[in-house]
Amino acid sequence: MARLLLLAALLAAPVPATASPDAGPRGDRYRLEASAVPDSTLAAASESAPVAARARLWGRAEVEALASRVRDLLAVGGHFDAAVRLVLRPGPGTSPGTAALTIAGDPTFAAASETPARADDAPRPLRAVAHSVADSLVDPGLARTFDQAARRHERSPFRAVAAGLDAVRDALLDQGFYAADVAVDSLMPSASEIVVHLTVRTGTPVTLESFTLEGAATTRPSTASAIAGLRPGDRLRPSRLEAARDRLAGSDLFVFVGAPRVAQGSAPGRARVIVPVEEARSSHFEGVVGAAREGGITGMLDLALENIAGTGRAAGLRWAGLGVAGTEYEARFREPALFGRPLDASAVLEAHVVDSLFTRTRWAAAFGVQAGLRGRASIAFAHTGTTYGGVARGTNGTWTTSLGLSWRALSPATNPRSGFAASVTAEGGARREETPGLPTLKRRLSRGALRLEAALPRGATSAWYAASRLEGAALGGETFPVEELRYVGGSEGLRGHRDRAFAGSRIAAFTLEHRWITDPFGGRAYLFADGAYHDLDRPLAAGTAAPGSTAAALARTELSRGWDFGYGVGLRARVAAGLVGVELGLRPGASLGAATLHLRYGSRW
């Protein structure tokens, strides 16, 4: 009952009370006559027994408040047709007067009734009319919002009114009016409907004064504000705050991002946004050394600097020694908030050198935006140039545009036990080939890549992990360029074989691991099984060299069509200086002496 009375007070329906013109001063006392009011209603409104309510003396303010509570109780019961009338008659001299309280206008509400329910009446729809206060502007859609919410409770008029009020307040909050007030001014029943007049005070829209990270020691608030897409002066809305949290969570700068809090600013209509965070140790170094019989020594070094000086910027260098398959270099840079907007930009410069065959360079500029908490969309523009050496002669250049979509929901990020991740990239462009003594050749080029990852917990300390990678390139002509090959082998998706053991125009690599997790930050022991499919759909060529002349330079890379498999065991453990690991891989039918060995070292700070 207390809750209903509190909600009824929100209705604020005026009491059609009348007083005698010769009513005495407010200090006069009155005896209550409530013969037309049921005892149950009188007891609930006066919070005392009906006999005691009639026996005591009431002040004018008290009896007017009593009449208002009776009207609220009638509204709770859906009796919008009932009118509460209060007539005050002062007594002669110092004698108490009479306060006559009656209920009229509702034929189903009899004086002897103990319950104000009208269950047999057909419900009448509510129709809202919104009125502004002072200079506030009221959106006509607020009345429609009220009506739509009220229809869900058409059998209970009071609940319908309460639901409508809640819906209007939520709509104003979504528009940035945190101090908005909505109340029922009056209820006007008719035979076909009940018109609800709303009083709306929107107040001043709330704008951002400052953005604060709670718990951050390195990241600058201005950087986080730009990544989140909030700048001083922006109007605050719950939807924008939720989107800001998603962008911060997807920036890889934090391992935890809490719900934003809105605090009062230095002036009315201005607010401070406070976001609790826990910063990530995102910079890292990783090194891998591989050894295989007849495969030589291969290695990789990767240095990544993240959140440089608290700006969120990132830079990195990568070197990969692929033995006879060549050497790769890469330099990269990433800006997390381009022009102070929640748009990230990155640049990459790559080089791939295969002695006596070709030198390939590539640069790319990409732009990305966070899509929700887990997703990301990107667009990139790239140019690739190749110069052939040795017996081959010629150059080529390629301009491409690519679109990428990704979704990552693996947890924890460094050693996942559950979740799913996917990314897809589609790239298209034009290729221009120039060879001595031959006309310039132009061809269309398209590339595509799909990567999937999934983890499934199996008990408290173990999990299944699976991953797949599909890549391919297609272009017209009778031959396939050597620099467009896709590789598998060794640490590139087929452990148990030497690095870059197989290549083709299309490849597919699959991995299944059973992991025994020793800590959530990367420590684990695991068994793995890898499989890969490779296919080259046309002869390989390089510049002026005839098809097949590249075989000597790629003697250790197989270009046939088919499936190959590998299996083995691995271990990664955390030490004081970082994470160390070792993998021993075998291929079916091979002896232990033909196993491949990979040693890893990684560190984060």
C-alpha cells in the first residue's frame, strides 16, 4: 500500500474541492463528516480507524490533505470518473465547524462499497497531452511515447499511467535531459477515453565538462576522451556513454573498463564523466627460433611499443628470417584517435626479399572504427611494388583497397579458455606489369582472408582451442606471380614441417589443441594437431622468366596440390623475465630425428 500511495502521489491530480465563501481562518477546527466515503478508503487515507477520524478535530490544511489522499486512492483503483468534494462550514464563535467529504460522479462507486474496484468495466484507453513549463520545448513524440507504454497495462489504468511516466522520463534522459521532471497535471475522463495531461519540465541539457579515468596511471584523459568519442561541450546521453565504454574496452589499452559515472560539474547543466579502468601491460617483445633437418635455422623478432607516453599511440618493428625462403621486414605505427575523433589510423611498411628472385615492398594506410564492444571495421589502401632479379627481369605495381570486419570475444585474451573470434578481409585492385621488350600488361587482382578462433572450457584447468586460416589470391592471365604465393609450414600453421614448406595460390590451415592451463597470462602445456591444404591453379612465373624457371629459387617449397598434417607437444611457462616456450612437432610417418623444434621467448611491460 505504501508503494501505491507513493506512485499515486506522482499523479498529482487536483482535488475538485469547494469551500463555503464565509470559511473562517486557517486556524479554525472542523469535525469530519464522511458519510459518502467507505470506511476502508477513509482508514487508508487518514491512517487511523474511521471512528477516530470522525471523532477528532481537523485543521483546514489537514482536511484538505485528507481529501487529496482520498482522490489518489480512487485513481489507484481506476475510478477516474469519481469526484471528491470537500465543503467547509465554519462553526459559530469558537465552536468547531463541519468538513463534509463526499464522493460523487461514479455510478458504480456506492457509499456502502468497501472496495473501489471496477473489474466489470471495459477499460478505456489513455491518451496523453504534453505541456511545457516556462521556455522548455516539448517534443510531440513524448505523448506518443506515453501512449505506447500505457497500452501494455490497459487493464490497470494506474499502472498504465505509471508506465507512461517512466517511458517519458527515459525518453528525456536519452535526449540528455538528466534533470527533466514529468508529472500528471490532470486526468480528464470521457465515455471513450481518459485524457492524461502531462506537465514536462525538461530543464537544461547536460553537457560534458571533463573526462576522468579512475585508476589510470599512464593513459592521458584527453587521449581516452578522444578514443571514446566525447569532447567537452558534447551533450551527454546514456547511449553515447555506453558507446564510449565500448570504444575504450576495444582499444586494447585496458584490461577492465567499468560503467561510466556522471557527476555534477562546476555549473548547472555541466557534468563530469568518470570511468573506472585498469590499464593493460600492452608493450611486448617476442622472439622465435626454429630448427629442422634440411630446413636450416629460421627465426623471428617482434617488438611492439603500445600506449607511448600515455597517448595511446603504438609503434612496432618485426624481422623474420625464413632461411632460403627469404627475409621479411616490417615497420608499423598506429594513431588511436585521428583528429580527436574515435577513428584510428595506421600505417605499415613491409619488405620481402628472396635472393636471386625478387624484392617486394608494400606500404598501406588503414582506418578503423570500433563497432560495439567486440567488433571492429576497417578500410585500407595499399601499394605493392616488385622488382625481379636473377634470370627474371621486370617490375610490377599494384594498387588495392581492402575492407575488414572482425569480432573478438575470447577470454582471457592472452590465454583463452572460452569464447569466439573471427575476422574477414576482402581486397581488390589493379596490377600493372612491365617487362623489357613486351607490352605493359594490366590485370585485375583480388585477395581474401578468413580467420576463426574458438575456445571451449573442459574442467577447471583445461580447455580445447581451435583455429583456422583461409587465404587466397586470384588474377587473370595464364601464370601466377611468385610474389603472390601463400605459405604454410612450421610456425605458419603446420608444425612438424619446416617453415614455408608448402605454398599455393590458395591455402587453408587448421589447428586443434588440448591445453592444460597453468596461469591466465599465457602459461600452458598442450598437445596439438595441425592440418593444411595448398593448391596452385596455374604455372608459376616471375617477370620475363619462363614458367617453371622459378623452381630453383623455391626448391625447398612444395607447390603441389594436397593435404599435409603435423602433430606434437608444447609447453609455455612464465618466468621472472617473461614467457618462455618450446614446441616439438612431427609429421606423420617421420622419425623423431626429423622433428622440428621451436623456441619462444616473450615479455610484456
